[in-house]
Amino acid sequence: MKIAFLGGGKIGRAMIEHVVKNKNGEIVFIYDPFLNEAEIFGIKVVNEITESIFNGLDLVVECAQASVLSDHLAKILPCCSIMPFSMTAFRDDGLREQAKELCERYGTNVFLPHGAILGLDGIFDGRDVLKEVSVETIKNPKSLGRDDKEVTVLFEGTTRKATELFPRNVNVHAAVALAGIGFDRTRSKITADPSVDTNTHIIHLAGDGIDFEIRVSSFSEGGVSGKYVPLSACGSLDRVLGGSGFRFV
């Protein structure tokens, strides 16, 4: 399977190294305009997206930022499938509808990675009976680009608004909304806590005959993602390459 990566940061490099080590795909190029290297692990690095660059690929893995996904999705899906990590881009209903239309027309897919949480497949399976879904994220202020000295609730409201205000920090919220009951019915809460050194996500779901909670914590490594995310990302990629990826479009 021929693969390209959009983004060569921590999560991208973890997956690139994983593919190189396990030899379960051929990485054609890595796009990242902020990298100075001409290549990573012997793989060509490009800093420009051309109209034809996705021709002949089987899969694009996006781990850059939401604007990259929004800007290039229409070029990607006519050529190949995509596994995006910048899920906040799909708060744009028009982008989501465009993805659905292109996938239906060209026979490609948008795969939903598990990222920083567990249980997206279970949320998807129960979406028709869910009445309430909420997601709370608790991080050290430094991971949110802040310097709060005490516990501070930064946001409470719809997930659509949370993805607008905190696009780099609430991809978990966006993934839950996509798998579940949508951006307007899913509720988000973002808390800065200077006493913690973990990224914690608490998801509560309730509906007809069901009520459960998912809590995931992983140590922060200084950025917006915790230690678990690269591991989960590699697992999600393995499932896609093995033919069992979780399709949301």
C-alpha cells in the first residue's frame, strides 16, 4: 500500500517509524513545510502540495493541522482514502458533506483514528439510542498555551464552539461528536489544572437503557498530545492497512 503523510511532528514520526520498521507499507513522501530535512528515514520530504501529488496513492495520513485537512481534502479523496487526525476540521458541515460526496463518487474512505481515547466504535454502535454525550478534557495549562496558577474552567458549551476556540486541543471532542450525536448535541468542557502532568479525557454517554463513562489519562510530553496518542495512532494505522479501519465516511 502506497502512503503519504501530511505532517512530520511527534505523531507523524511515530507512525512513519512504525511503518518503516514493520514494512507494512510504502511511504512515498512526507509533506511538512516546517521541516528542514530533505528526507526522514530515507523518505522524501516535500514542502508544497501540487494538484497531482496524490495520484497513485492508496492512503494519506493527515497529522498536521485542521487547515491542511480543509485545504487539501478535495484533492485527496478523488485519488485515495485518508486517515485524518485533525478532526476539528469537520466542525464545518460543508466539509463533512463534501467528504461524503467524494467518497461515494470515487469509492474512497475517511477513516476515524482512535487518537487519545478508547471506545469510538462503541459510541458509533450506540449513536441511535444516545441522548446525552459530554466530553471533559483536563490538561496542565502549559499544554493549553496558558500559565494559570489555579484550576480554571476555560470553556463549557457545545463541541462545535469548542472546536472553533481550541482547534488543536479538542480533536478528542470532535472524534466523539463524529462517532456519536454530532457537534451541536455533544457538550464540551475544557479545564486547565496546574497540579496535573497528564492529559485526561472523560466521556460520559447516556441513552435508552445505557449509561457509561470512559476515562483516559496519559502523561503529557510537553505538547498538546499525551504519551498514549502515538501508540494509538500506530494501532489505528495498522488496522487501516490491514483492512479493518473504522470508517466514518
